[in-house]
Amino acid sequence: MADPPPAGQPARRKINPSAIALAVITVLYPFIALIAVRTVGPAIVVGALCVLLLGRTLFGVGRGIPLGVALAPLAVALLMGLMMLWDAHRAVRFYPVFMSGAMLAAFAASLVKGPSMIERLARIAEPDMPPSGVAYTRKVTMVWCLFLALNGLVALWTALYASLEVWTAYNGFISYVLMGALLGGEFLVRRIVRGREGQA
């Protein structure tokens, strides 16, 4: 049995291997779909993805993740299931579109209701956030809303007009490179902002 954390220190959150595995599989979905849709068919691909998304929802709700983010996979699973009834081949490609849309809705709603999504995530590590941090995280949430909107539009174009290979390249690689660049850029800006605040 592991020893309890020392008094005054928060308990470390346990890493759930199943949740990590589900997240990795859904991230790799475009590459899996590229192969699987030609071997087992689009209906099975979409059905399996819906099951995985439901699993992500179950593992996400009530584990410190903002509710909007935790429920996004459930909304996507419902949309994928409905679209599969209309066009299974098209449904395979619409996963990135629906996911970007669901995340955009969650981020945008947090700007209206408050606190902003980035503030909620930041407070997990920094509960006592100063007013300047609240204002900054709100701006970052707006930037993410813009990114998710643009990413969703490009994903929609690849779903409707691009080849399956181009769709896979953008949604399985390029979009994550752009996301990583945004995360890295925000990290640098945050360091600069905090440095200026420390000098003030």
C-alpha cells in the first residue's frame, strides 16, 4: 500500500491507463480509419469510434476535467451515429469536424458563463489565480476559439473535397502540429507576461 501524501500537500492524481489508451486511439483515428475503412468498411469504423468516444466520456466526467471538455466526446459520438445512418463513408471523415465544433462550443460557452475554459484548466495547478491571470486566460480562451473555428473549417473542407490521404495528413498530423505550435507560443507569451508582472 502506498504511503499517504504528507500533510499540507495535495494528493497526486492517479493516471488511468485505460483513459490514456482511449485518448491515444482517438488521436490516431485518421490513420486507423485510412486503413480500416478499406478493409472492414466505414460502418464498423464509425461504430467502433463511437464506442471509444463513449468510453472517453465515462473516464472524463468527474475527474477534474471541465464538464464541457469531458462531454465533448459524447456529443461527437451522437453526431457520428446519426450521420452514419445517412452516409457511413462521409461519417468516417466528419469526426475531426464534429470534435472541433464540440470543443469550440465548450470553449465559447465558458466565455459567456465564466470562468473561461483556460482559467478552469489553469486553476487545477494554480488555484489562487490573481485577477491578471484571469484576464490573461480569458484572452487565451478566445485565441483557442479562433483556432478551433479555423481548424474545423479546414477539417470540413478535407471531409468534403480532399482525398482520404489528404484528409488523413491534415487531421492526423498537420492539425496537431499547429496545435502544438499554439501551445508552445502561448507558453512563451505567458513567460514574458509573468516576467513583466514580476518587474512591475
